[in-house]
Amino acid sequence: MPVRFILVKRTFAVSALVAALVAASAGYTAPLPGVKTPSRNISCFYVPIKPTTRGNLLCAIAKSSYSRAEQAGCQARVGLDWHGFELSSRGKALPVCTGGVLYDIGRETPTFVVLAYGRTWHSHGFTCTSRVTGLTCTNGHGHGLFLSRESRRLW
């Protein structure tokens, strides 16, 4: 009988440990690195494309002169809402028309640092430079975007 009791006790202890680890990992969210301009009007963050090693930079702007035009364009093209711009790791920047969140909200959380004017941020092959005139972000293939309240440029 003592052997059986020890086996049951160990099994219970291992089960409790596994349950604790699962509960702890369920509460963990992976940070998605990103930047905000000092005005906090423009933000960009990196989202990995799983299971690849590539990812996208998602950029949003709170207030701009072109928001209504972008929203109307998304509605006309695909019947969805405009949610900023996306710069892939290899291609051109494009407007984002979507009906939902573009990352795993239960497992990932955008984490922003404020990028002072004149400073540059590098992450996962993307480079963003903050200036008083706006935010410029590029990928390693010569494509990028420039965002400001007054204008945007995608290449």
C-alpha cells in the first residue's frame, strides 16, 4: 500500500504542476513591439505571420485629413472598415481593410515605445524614423510608407 500511496501522491503533484503551468501560460501574452510618435497620433507595431519567420508592420493614425477617403475606399472595394496601413516584410505598403483585429488578441499585445522626433527604431527587419513632419517606415526591400496628419505616401 505505501507504494501505491506514493504513486498517487506523485501523480497528483505532477498533475497540479501541469495545471499551474497551463494556467500561468494562459494569462501570458506575447508582446508585439511597436512605436508611437510623440503626439501619439501615429502608431506602428510588428505582427508575425505564423508559422513563417516573416511578419507585417501594422500602422494606424488617430486623426488625419484622409481618413474619410480611406474608409470610403475600403467600403467601396470590399465592404469593410479602414484600419490603417500594412507594410509587409517584402512588398509595398497597402491600406488595411478589415472586419476585425489582425493579431491574436488573446495571446498577443502591442507594446509601444514613444519614438522621439529625430530618432529611429529597428525591429524584425523594419525601420521607422520619427520626425516632426511625420513617421516614415521601411522594410529591407526598399518599400515603405510615410504618415502624417495631412498626407500619406505608400511605396
